[in-house]
Amino acid sequence: MLAEAAEVAGYAPSVHNTQPWRWRINGEGMDLLADRDRQLSATDPHGRLLTISCGAALHHLTIALAAEGRQAQLQRLDGPDHLARITLGPRVEVTPEAMRRLQAIRVRHTDRRPVADTPLTTETVDALRQAASPYGIDIHLLTHDQVVELGTASAQADRIELLDPQQRHELAYWIGGDRPQGTGIPDSALTEQPTGGPVPGRDFVRAGTLPTGEGSDRAASYAVLFGPGDEPVDWLRAGEALSACWLAATEQGVSVLPFSAVIEVPVTREVLRRLLSNLGYPYLVLRLGIAPDDRPGPPHTPRLPAKQLIEMSETP
């Protein structure tokens, strides 16, 4: 059961689809470990985005276990690379919600194309906020003026990162091509042309093969995922909240596109803190919108084989 749940967790979103986690399973439970070989050392030197990615995988794991009628008991952050210890709790009823969330894991994807001109309802935003809330994480919906500031900060972050040769090299390593090794973002998930809109997406320094389609993101909403602390345990919880929020959005037909460049650059991360009135620490920016009904989803990004991510051990 634990190995099957870890395999489901492999569908979790991660920065540049690096999938920077490993699972060690023994008779008593399992451990979530950070895989520093897949850390973005130039873009994410402190492991903030790595840990958020691992938190998303951790939440996916708990959903998979819940769909099997088992409660996951978590002990978070025993060490810098030992992010969590998971043991099986008592058997629980398999709820329709757990099965819906498991199905959402299978169909969730990242769509970089413009969203439809249908704005989100207040009820939808509240549902996403409620999904993140159990992890101590909140969602701040940006006002029109704040979106303008976000657009400026996003463009600034892109310029700063593209001037760094190490970060350009990192982009070239993880982005583009067919990605037969099972990680990174293939051309098929990148748009042929920039999408426009008030907040520019990341410049990947290459075009993809996904038709951009119509639309201008005029009805898109932009939100900041934030919380009270800026330590690894906070990043892990932010990843859990991101997963919970994204699965809830998938159930409601809401497209979620994370913006991490403004988090990666310290000066633009401080801009986000100011937009939060310094009441919390930003973890990610999310573009939220309704995907057009007649548009099929983009191809899913590749995944590493489960055997590369799961280790069976007799030692606790």
C-alpha cells in the first residue's frame, strides 16, 4: 500500500518538473527525503521551491492513502533532508471526497495558455482558501493595482535571472526537448508564443509546440499563497496547501498556473511581502482562471519511474 501511494505521489507538481523527492519505506512506515541532485542550485539555492514541491508530493501521498481507507500520521522535518516521517494510522471510511481528490490527481495539469473570459466567483476563491487553510496557509487575492505591481515585479525577476549565466544554463538543462529521462518541461507543454496578459509568464528562452490559442488573461485572477513563517517547515506546509488548493481547483474546472520567478529573486519577493502588508511570507503566486470548455488539456509532463524514487529498507 505504501509503495502504491508513493507512486501516486509522483504525479505531484514540482518546480520545473524536477520531482526532487525520494521515499524510503520500511515495515513501520515511510520517510520523505529531499533529493538534492534534482535541486535547482542556481535558481533555488536555499531549497525553498524544492521543499514546496516535496510538500505537494506529501499531500498527494495522504490523498492516496485516504482513498485506501488509511489515515496518514505525519511528523514533519526531522532534519534538513529528512522532510517527514509517515506512519499508518487507524483505518477510516473511504469518503467520496477522497475518491474525487484521487481522480483529480490523475487529471491535474499545468496549462500555460490564456484562460477564458469568465471570471472566478467569490465562492470558488473561498473554496480554494478553505482547502489551503488546514495547513496554516492563506490565499491573498490581488487587487487590480496589485496585479499591475506584480506584472512589473515578474518582468524584473525574469530580467535578473536571465542575466545570470548559471540560471540560464539551468533553464536549458530542465526545459525543452522531449524529456525522455522523465523530468523537466517538454516542448509540448510550452506555448508557441508569449501569452500576453497583465503578468508575463516566465521567459524560458525557447518556444514550445503547444498552440497558444486565443485569449488575453483579462479575466484571470492572481493570488499569493502565503503563511506566517519562512522556514523549511513552513515551505513544506505551503506545498501541502498548494496541492490541496490545486486539487480542489481541478474539481471545479479552475486552471492553476504557479509563478515562481518572483519568489526566486529576493528583491521581487520583498515586493510581494509589501503587497501582503508584511503580514506574512509569500511562497508562490498563482494565476487562477477558467479553462475554455472546448479546449483539451495540454499533454501531461513526464514522470520518473517509481523505482527511481522508492527505496525499500528494513531499517527504520
